Amino acid sequence: MFSRYKKAGLTPESKPKAVPAQASAEAAPKPEVAPPASLRRPMPVKAAEASSADKDRKRKERMGEIKLELHRALLDNLNLSALEHATEAELRNEIATIAGEILEEKGIVLNREDRQTLNKELYDEVTGLGPLETLLQDDTVNDILVNGPQQVFIERAGKLELSDVTFKDERHLLRIIDKIVSAVGRRVDESNPYVDARLADGSRFNAMVPPIAVDGSLVSIRKFKKDKLGIDDLVGFGAFSEEMAAYLQAAVATRLNIIVSGGTGSGKTTTLNALSSFIDNSERILTIEDTAELQLQQIHVGRMESRPPNVEGKGEVSPRDCLRNALRMRPDRIIVGETRGEEVIDMLQAMNTGHDGSMTTIHANSARDGVSRLENMIAMAGIEMPLKAVRSQISSAVNLIVQASRLQDGSRRMTSITEITGMEGDVISMQEIFRYQRVGLTPDNKIIGHFTATGVRSHYSERFRMWGYNLPASIYEPTTLESN
């Protein structure tokens, strides 16, 4: 009855019958042919963890329990209101004294190194952001990405790696998140499960908590660069070439409207900061950002930051509101940190109505994609305009699109500089002036390539000459990797 659900070979009928010797010889199996070699690369196999890792984990868990216990005791013993006026040295000594007394009472013995580590972590818990404090003080870390209490990733030199920093549990992580957002007058909970904020040092902070975050709270911190990277630094790092820098200096100084395009983490804001160094000190600049990150080096800079709605859904100040108000404040240039919504139409109108030299960034993968993004944002703003009129507005407002990219080896490069030269029928005409030419890959996955001109002379060469920037014709000549 159930024979059709049984495996073949288990039933008596399916047993092989005896065959003659001649027939068996004819039916002898043919020699196996080796399968063709796979074209895929072998994937790296994760090595088994050493037994010492278990000891380290247990030791770390034990230290975490001691720290949690001491932290509670510190909160009971410390006079928090008096600590506001205490110096860092006094506070560290007080924490070390109280921690030593509590350890002695509980009969916990720690060596000198563990005791110093514990005192530092307790100080960070009381005054800073707990386990994140060490990463925030590490200048080599660019991004901190928390995926729940037990996974904290960091980005160094464009590559992600798992750090050894962990939180005790989800409550510990939520307490640190609450400490950050409450300092800037925000809140995050089940009714408002995500938040954008800025740390005291200017770092950008975003968090999403359960139930929206399934496996524990998600936190991302884009660290604020204390050192301003100039054009010389970026040329030295290989972000672009000296010829591209000379061209960009002429473009900024002669007040071309520039859009820096790129993906997340590609270096758009860094590029915008560096380009702003070419602006003359006599000009009045107004900046508009969601989170203040721009570090302009001029004297006359007015900074604005948009504001999200409060718990009741009121009090929002959008980038478009800031932009409209900026137009009444006699700006020479307007710099928008990122254009991502309906403020795009006001930005384009500002570029078209006497605010030459304005700059902004957008998310796009190429110059042509950037123009399409501008068209889509105008459509999403609810402005009903014929497509040809939209493109005409863009072509007359935007002069230059600088494409920044983060490549597969983690390096950040200015991969293209493209000029918008006008309209041809219903299509925006563009010409690429410089590009990053990829040649190959080294065995350790580093990209081999070089910057080169495309051979096309700039559409704005006469403008540059009229403003006193006589760029040699040689910078527009293509180069090869050997000659570079």
C-alpha cells in the first residue's frame, strides 16, 4: 500500500537479478572521466577557533559581570551632581578608589593589568559611551556598526572587520543609545524605534531598536574627521591626480555649479570639503545639512542644520525650509550637504538665479545616473513640468558632476569628472574630461589603475582663461599607466 513512498532498493522486487557473465562484461562500468575544473575561485574556509578562544571568552564574560556589578555600586556611591565640577584626574582617582574598595569587600582578586582595564572601562561607562568609547578614540576607525550587543564591526581603510568589543546584553546597549539621544533632546523607544543624532564630537549617529531591529539594536556611527583633508592630502592619498586638482581649482574659483555624486561612504563629503578650499575668503557661504559635517575653511560661513519633527509630529524644519530662507540671506554661494528630496528644485533655481558656484552632493553611480536622479527628485516633489523643461533647468543649472567611488579594495577614488554642456534636442549633452582607468588586480586584490584625461578639451576653457586660469593644453592629453 505504501510501496510508492519507499526508497528504491528496499523492496524484494527491486533487488538486482543475476545476469550472465558475458552480459555483465558488456555492462561493465566505463572508466570515470574527471569533471571539468571549476572556473570559480575557492572560497576561504574559516579556521576552527582555538581552545584558548574559549578561555578568553569566559574570562571576558567574567570581567563583564564584575564591571556590571561595580558600575551599579558606583552609581550608588558616587555623588553625580558633584562630579560635574570634578576634573578628569579627580574622577578617575575616585572611581579607582571606590572600585578597589568594592573588589576587596567581595574578595575579588585581579592583576594590575586587569584592574587598570576595569578602571578605564568603568570611567567610560560613567562619563562616556561605554564599550564604544575606545573605538571613538581610535583615529584609524572610520565607521562603527553595531549589530546587536555581541557584534560590533568597524571600518578601517575602507574594509570592514569584526572587533572584539561587545556589550553585556541588549539592556546595556539600549542604555548607551538612550544616553546618546537624550543628550541632544531626542528619544528612541517602541513607539519611535529609529533616531538620527550627532555625538558631541560631531560624529553622525543612527540607531534602530527592537521590535524593528530583529536581532538586537542596530547602531551606525560615521566618525567625524578632526583633521581637515585638503586637496594636497587627497592627491597624496591617490584620490585623484594633480591635473584633476588644477582643473577643479579653476572650476571652483570660476564659480561653476558642481555636484559631487557617489554611493554611501564613497567620500562625497570629504571631496566637497576639499573643493571648498578653493573658494575665495571674500565670499559669503551658507551651508545646509541634515547633520552638520562640512568643515569649510573660509571666514564668512553661515551654517544651518535641518530638524526632524518632535514626538507630536510638529516643529520640523526641512532642508527645503532652510534653503528658501538662505536665499533671503544674501549668499554668494550655497552649499547643500546632500540633496535627496524636494529641496532639489530650490537648489537648481538658486544655481540658475545668480548664486553661481553653489555645490551639493547626491547619491548616484555615474554622472548620467546623477542627472536621472535629479529628474526623479523633481518628479517626486510633485512639480508637474514637461520632461524637456526639467532637463533644460538641470542643464542650465549644473555645470560639473564629480563622481566619487569606493572601489572593491576599499580605496576611494574620484573616478570621473564630467561637464554638462547643454541640450541636444531632448537629451542633456555631457562630456567626460577625466576618468580613473582600471587596468587589473594584484594577487592581494589591490586595484591597478591610473588617472587619465579623455582627450576632450574643457567646454569652459575660455571661461577659465577670462578668470585668469590658463590651464595648459597638456592636462587634457590622455596618459597611459607606463607614462604615468
